[in-house]
Amino acid sequence: MCAGPSNGKAPPLRFREARPHRLDIYTASVTTNRLESFSDGVIAIIITIMVLELDIPHGVRVDDLTPLLPVFLAYGLSFVNLGIYWNNHHHMLTTVEGVNGAILWANLHLLFWLSLFPFMTGWMGESGFASLPVALYGVVSFLAAIAYWVLQQTIIVAQGEGSRLATAVGRDIKGKVSPLLYVGGIVFAYPSRWISLALYVVVALMWLIPDRRIEGSSLPRRDVIGR
């Protein structure tokens, strides 16, 4: 039988002292993965709802597709916008090591405005791009852009000004210009709705390629867990 220590206390288990930090990082990473998976699912459902609202033509001639053209164009614009949010949202979360309550609510705030895209898309398309639906589409797009900025700033506040995301974002010129273009689209909806639509397309083209600064600052999640 092996004799115990003279003071009657068990020797410290050194291998356990190094585990809590790694476990905390692993738990934070899992939470981030859950947030990203939930967001991916919601955006996928939003896109599915939009495509299900596309009417099937009742004829077999090309002329039968003409009434559906505005609806399809509106769907195409919204599909690109949602794809841009999904893409940039993914790249942004790869810089995040963990989330807190504020980040969770900011993310839900973004998903709320994105969930209104099917309604606004259908209304704008079926109205033939009437002024009011075009203006309100710009309002929803503007509020979604603000919600994305709020989520971004909430993450930066949680991780600190020296975080990878804060460094990558920098002055965030695109993030500041986009809401202004949406405001311009809202203002021009009644004088010329086509100018409004052109401004919405310009914003989409600005964000079509994910910000390479954020993409370059991302770390594989396994590297975070294995530190």
C-alpha cells in the first residue's frame, strides 16, 4: 500500500489546472457555432418562403411569363441581399471566440428585419415596383443594414477595440455609405422608383464580395479550441 502525504492532503493534480481555460474556449466556441447554425437556418427558411411565393404560370408560352417578370426580379434582388448577409455574417462570426447575451439579442434583431424580406419582396414584385412598396423595401433594407452594424459593434464592444474584428473593420466605409444609399432610395421612390431600385442594386454590388479584411483576419475554429 502506498503511503499518502504527511499532511493528510491529496497532492495537487497539475494536469487539471491547465484545463479550465481550454474548456472555457471550447464552450464559447460551441456557443458561437450554435448561434451561426441558428442564423443559417433562419436565413434558409426566409429564402425558401420567398421562392414558394413565386407563382407558377398557367400557360406554356413566353408571354405567360411576362406578368411574373417583376416578381422574379424582386426575388432575385432579395435573394442576392440575403446571400450577402449570410456570407458576411459567416465571415464576421469566424472572428468571434464567444458570445454573450447582448450579441444574441443583436443577432435576433438582425434576423427580425431579414425575416420581413419575403413580405416586402412579394409586395414589391406583385405591384410592378409601385412607389410605396419600393420605398418600404428600402426602409426594411435600411433597418437590416443598421441591425447588422449594431451586431458588429456589439461584438467589438464584447471583444475589445483590439480584437480581430475591430482591426479588420477599421473605418467601415461601406457600412456607413450603405444606409445613406438606402435613404436615397427611399427619398427617390416617388419621384423615380427606378432610381431607387438602381441605388438598391448599387448597395448589393458593394457587398457582393465579402470584406477581405475580415476574411483575412478570421481564424479556424479548431485553432481557437487548441490554444
